[in-house]
Amino acid sequence: MAKKSKKQQSGGTPATVALTAAGVTYTVHAYEHDPAHPSYGEEAAEAMGVSPERVFKTLVADVDGALTVAVVPVAGQLDLKALAAAVGGKRAAMADPALAERTTGYVRGGISPLGQRKRLATVLDASASAHATVCVSAGRRGLEVELSPGDLAELTDAVLAPIGRA
């Protein structure tokens, strides 16, 4: 079993550890997760009092056999055709949830685009660039990080593309 850093032992997640290590400015937002809420992302936006257009969900898709991370606003949906095109693929489908959890090291509803167990190709919806800051999962349900979309794109080596739809 891997040894946890002091930061992780004191409640940090791999995502916050990665942000701290990179020297990026970010804010952590914690809220009480309600397991009965129908949408993790909408719950986060409501709990933080942030517009759903600024809160982004992390989805894992299979593009031509390769797992790919899509980061889109919780107010909309992922356009699978646009995701495939953004990474030069032909066909995309949502990944098996258990495979997504094993590969990223996070549980569904808490998958962060940051600090994943295995680095995957990442596409950030182009709408993120319209905001000074965006919120993404910090690696567990009820925990979000707010950071600039530029920092998010840089730390995940993300391609910016219009992959979300209303």
C-alpha cells in the first residue's frame, strides 16, 4: 500500500495535494453531501451558491478504446461526438463506472480531473474560459476546489474544446 503524505493524512486529497505541489492558487469549498440528491454537480452548485455554469463535472468516457476525461458544466451535458472529435477519435461512449473509479482512484460523484491515479487525456469545455474561476471536484463528494480555468487546463494538459451542450 502506498504511503500517504502528511497533507493526505491531514485530510487532503490527491487533487489538493497536486494543486499545492504545483503552487497554484485555489480555494476549497466543503459542504454536507446529501446522498439522496439526484445530481452531484447541481448539489455542489446549490450548496456553494455558485452558478451551475461555473461548476464543472468530471466524466470519464471511452474514445476509440482509450479512457478520456471530459470536464463540462453541471448545467449541461457532454456531447460525446464533440469529445471524440476533440481528441482525434471517431466514437465515444461513457466509460464503465467501476473502470473509471479504478483508473482515476476516485469514487463516482467525487472524480476530480486533478491528481488522478493514471493520467488520462483530458478535454475541458471551452465555456470555462469565460469565467475567472471554475469549480471542480476536489476528489470526494462534498468537496470542491475553485481555481482559474487556465490553471486547470495547464495542470491536466487539457485541450479546450466545445464539448458541452445545454
